[in-house]
Amino acid sequence: MEAIPESLSNKTIHLHWIDKSPAGDGIFTLTAKIEIDGQVLLLRSSTRDQSLITDWEVDDSTYHTNARLLALERILTDPANEDILLSL
């Protein structure tokens, strides 16, 4: 919630999902589907951070990873996405 602009703090926000996909040349596209007061947004950002991608698929219940939270923060704070969020 800290990455969401303060102007949206009184709105209903629902994160449907967050995903990653290869975009080539070591770049990955991070995508989040977010619903804000009934308006569905697909927000994207790119990353070369391989540690984020590696930690994404760790399948060990004793290992805590926040890769998806970091990805979500990067998506929400991407300048293009911030402009979209501020316009709501």
C-alpha cells in the first residue's frame, strides 16, 4: 500500500495477480492486474534484475522471498504507471 499514491488511499484496491515474462536480452516484463474502484488496470514494468527473477520460483516453504512484493513495488513506482495511478 505504501507504493500506491496517497490520493488513492480511500479507494477499494484489489490485486488480482502479478506475473513475469521474458522480453529478450535478459529483460523481463513484470505485469500486475489491479482493480481500483471497479476499474481494471494492467500495469507493466521492465527489469534486468536476475535475483528478482531467480527468487520468484523458489519452491521451499522454509525460504521466505518477497520477489513478488518487490516486483509489485517496481511496477507501481514506474514513472509511466505512477502517472496512470495519479490520473485516477
